[in-house]
Amino acid sequence: MTTRQWPWGLLPLALLAGLVVLVTQTGLLDRLRGDFPPVEQLTVTRTVLSPEQITLHLVNGGPDPVTVAQVVVDEAFWAFTIEPSNTVPRLGRATITIPYPWVEYEAHNVMLLTSTGLTFEHEIPLAVATPTTAGSLGVFTMIGVYVGVLPVVIGLLFLPLLRRLSREWFEFMLALTAGLLIFLGVDALHEAIELSAEVAPAFQGVPLVLLGVMGTWLLLQMVAGPRTRVEGAAGRFSVAWLVALGIGLHNFGEGLAIGSAYAVGEAALGAFLVVGFMLHNTTEGIAIVAPVAQDRPRIGTLLGMGALAGIPTIFGAWLGGTAFSPLMASLFLAIGVGAIVQVVVALFRMFGCAGQGVWRPSTAGGVLAGLVVMYVTGLLVA
Amino acid sequence: MSDTPLSRRALITRGVVGVAGLAAASRAVGAAERHLVHPVSAHDPSLSATVGRVTRGSIDPMAFLEHFEYGTISRLPDGRTLREYRINAVDREIEVAPGVMYPAWTYNGQVPGPTLRATEGDLVRVEFTNAGTHAHTMHFHGIHAARMDGVYEVVHPGQSFTYEFTAKPAGLQVYHCHAVPLKRHIAKGLYGTFIIDPRVPRPPAREMVMVLNGFDTNFDGSNEVYAANTIPFAYHHQPIPVKKGELQRIYMVNILEFDLINSMHMHGNFFTLYRTGSVQPSEFTDTVMFCQGERHILEFTYEDTGQFMFHAHQSEFAELGWMGVFNVVDGEATA
């Protein structure tokens, strides 16, 4: 397109701008709206419990401003302050602070009463003090190391075994990797869509997940795609790095979910759960090294890949434990899914290289085995 | 937190939160009328109330408390007293909690409607005009003719109807709209107190009227707000002055919708209960239950000064607004 072609786009744009002015400035909008009461929509994005205090972070995801007139905690009107203002504009945010003697390990209910008499309820299913950033980074780091970093590194140690396998069994392991990733991707997508239900309607949870998945996939495809199509070791290394990146992005989302569950007391991270996650995530290490099993990667390279895949769990846990919001969590989970899709596509291209079609007993069996392994180890974390 | 040892850092944090909580609380509650000390913890009783004050309500709760409408009085040829009242039904947005507006249906623009008062045997004439947008009536409790019962004579918007009957029996009655759907017409504010004094007057006393009501602001079939006289916590934010040693008489009417029962509990004292405003005392108690439409006269005297709470003993109703305080003082009581 040359610069001479651009003006052709201006006419419809100018007409559209004119129409917007017409609708908004001439009172036409008021006639369209009629005399209906305002539509109110408030979503609590985050709850912070500190000693004798409940803090709620709100977002107005509806079309009209909402004025919070009163706060009712456990069926009792209660003193509160709201910043920056009682009236929350469209897509605006506010923070409500309630001096309330909440009871540890019990449920509470906060209801916001708006100026029009509408009510928005927020459940606190199990009250525990929200971890403060400084106090709990250590705990979240431990969680990240145990469920993210160590299992992935242990998984990498399958490399010597993979190297000694025949061509069929190696293909089987590659396909197993693809199966593992498909399982992870579907699982994470499910979680992202589930979480997106809690996102304020204006932020369109499910389309946002789609944007995260497609955006990440297409971006990676554009940037890294050509490298994975290079023949030989260079291409295989690119795939391995991509697998590590994809798993890293996925683990960030997973860390976010674990951190937030831990923070709100929903997950008692018992020994069993940690062990389950360790087994589950060890398979991720296998996925990383499988593409380069025959290429004798250096220790430094392997450690780099392990770090890329595992360490994001720690950051995810930090963020999830201290500043969780459903919007952020579903977006990051979706980004992880997009990365996984890209990796799976690259892996399938590797099967095809043999020139005998994609689906042979070794590959089909491998994918299936990957799904089964994930399902079985997944039982341990359920 | 109980199993977490208090570290030095935790103690410092707690101190900071305490100060912040205090600042927030005093901003929220306002120092003005409340008698309580400054909040020092989240357990401070003054935190358990609405924030701010109602400024766009349909009544002044202090004025309403002691105001009675005796009507336009004239003498009939047979020597009886005629009392004439004019009541208009009007739609009106009223503030039912600070900052919360409610599209009420009202008698004379106020919820509760005016407290009508007559003496047993008087001829009562009520000229009722429906200036609202829905059909309404006035249904008086008492003994009267069927056609004066305000049920089948539906008064449509713009129409009028004159209710006429002899005030009987003596006691504490109630009036409310009986148009259908009944529940909605009552819940939206069409009710008031109707006192029929006995021919032999009750002993002199300081008299008050309290209509126990509530508002379903989101129309989900349950009340968000409870009150004595419409405004939640009105007599908690501004306690009712009571003179020590002076006989107090409350005409208390329960017109609450959605909740089957209501109650009145008085602190630091007992009251004599006159069921449905009978002249015969029936109980000496500190807690009485009211079914929907039930009403009783309560008489009591405080022999001690200080702040005495009164409220529904359904704790939920109390904490959602049906709660007040008597401020008992020596000598002349002033608001």
C-alpha cells in the first residue's frame, strides 16, 4: 500500500466519527437509553485480610458509574472508608477498607449496598490473614523450587537414557512429550476459562483468554517459528528452547494459581500435594530434553533450559500469593497455553521429518502415553 | 494467627494497622452526635452502623417520634366529636439509609404515614385521594362497616374515597394499603399508626410512636434495611432523651414485611406491656415478640441515668438498623 492509497480509508472513518458525534451530542443516545435505571456492576478483584481489617479491591465492569453507599458485613451495617471516591466510574477502581474483627478459619460475607439499593455480595469462604509481601516471599520461593525448579531439573536427568534409545523409542519419547504438553495445555485452558468467569464483564474473560492464547502462539510462531524449521541440530535446539520457554510460561501461570490458593487458605499444601506436583512436573523435564537427546547438549545449556522452565514458578507463586486477581491469572494461564500450542506444532513437524507420515505406532502411542502419564500423575494433585 | 508467635515485626505492623484503623473509623463514624469513646479496635460498638446521615428522608425521626395528628376537630349535632383528615397517596423517592434511595409509595409523602389519633367514640372521616401511579386504598384496623374496610373499594390514580367510621375499640391500631399485590403495597411504605385513646385517658406520660419497618431495596423479597421509624440507627446516632423518673409510653407497631416476626428488647429495665393498646396490662418483661401487624403499648420508667440501648432481639435486624438508645438524664430532658 502506498501513501496515495491511505486517503481512501478516511471517508468511512470520517463518516463514522460524524455518526458518533451525532449519537452522543444530539440527545439521540438519551432517547435510545430511555428512562431505565442505571445498570450497575461491581466485581471484587482482590480481598486482603489483615489484623482486624478487611480490604476489598473493586472494579466497576458495567456501563454506568456505581456509588457504594453502605457496606454490610455478615448481615450488619459496618463502618468503612472507600478510596478514591464512593462513586466508581465505568472501568474505574476503588478500595474499601473495613475495620472488622473477622474470625480466623471461618467464613464471612461482605455486601455492598449501592445508592440505588442494589446489592453486590462477596464471599470470603475461609478467612486467613493475607500474606504480606516481605513475610511470605520465602514460603512462596520454597513452593516454587519444590514444585517447579527441582522436578524439571530431575526430569532433565533422563537425558542419558533418551540418548541410548533406538529411533522408534526416541520418536516415542518425542511424541510422549507432545502428549504431556497437550494435556498441560488443555488443563490450563480449562483453568483459564474457569477463572475468567470471575473477571469483571467489561474485561470479557473468555475473549481475553483467546487473545492470550492466539497472541502468544502467533507471536512465537512469527519470531521463533523459522528457527525450528532449520534442519539438523540447530533446529532441534531451537525446539528444545521453545519447549523450555513454553513450559516456563505455563509454570508461571501454575505458580500464580498455587500461590493464590495458598494465600487464601484454599490449598493446604500437604506433603502429598507437593509430591504430586513434583512427579507431575518431572515429566516437563523429559519434554525439554527429548528434542536434543541425540545432540549432546552441554551442561550449561541444560541448566539454562531447566531454569527457563522452572524458575517462573517461583515468580508466579510470589505474584499469585501477594497480588492475585482473576484477570491476571486467566491471562497468564492463556499465555502459557499459547506457548504450549506453538511447541506442540513444532514437535509435530519433527515427527514428520522421517518422511513416513506423522502417525506411526511410535508417535501415536507416544502421544497417548503422554496423556495417560499426565492423567495418572494428575490424580496425585487433585 | 493464634498459633503464630508474635514477632517484633508483627507487633510493629499491628501497631500501624491499629492507627490506620482508628483513623478510618473516626472518619467513617464522625465524631458529632455519638456518645461513645473514640474507636480503639474493630470491636468498637460504634463501628457497627451505617456510615453518614440520612438527609433526604421523608421524616425527621425526632419530630416524628412525638408527633400526633388529631385532625380537624368539629362538634356534631349529637354532641360527638368529628375528626377530619386528608390523606394523599403519592410516589416519592426517599433515602432509606445514608446514600441509598428507595422508590417509595407514601401517605402524605412520608413513611411511615402520619400518626392519626382520635378518642374512642369520635366520628373519623378520612378524605383519601390517590395521587400515585398505582391503585391504592386505606385499610384501618378497628371495628367498622365492611364498605369502609378499604379492600374492595379500590381507589385508582386520580380518584378519591372518603372513609367514615366511629373510632373503636380503644387501643393501638394500624392502617395500611390493602390494594393487591398486598405485600408490595405495604412494603413500599403505605402504612401508619392509628391511636384510639380510651374515653378515660391513660395516665400522663411522655408519649412516643415507633413503627417497626424495613426496606427491600433490591426487591429480592428480603429486607436490606431495618428500622424503628424508617431510618436505620436514627436513635442510635441521636439517642432519645428520657427524663429519669418520668413515665414513658411507646406506641409500637410492627409493619415489617418479609420477616415473620420482629421484637423489642429494652436494656437495663422492664416495661409493662398493653397488648394491642388494651388498658389492661398483660405482661411485665424486657422482650416482646411482634408478628406482622401486631402492635403494643409499652410503659416504663428509668430510675437511673445513662445510655440504655433498645433494639430487636433478632440480632440481624438490630445490626441492620433496628436499634436505638435512650439517653436517661436528670431533670428536664433536651434533645
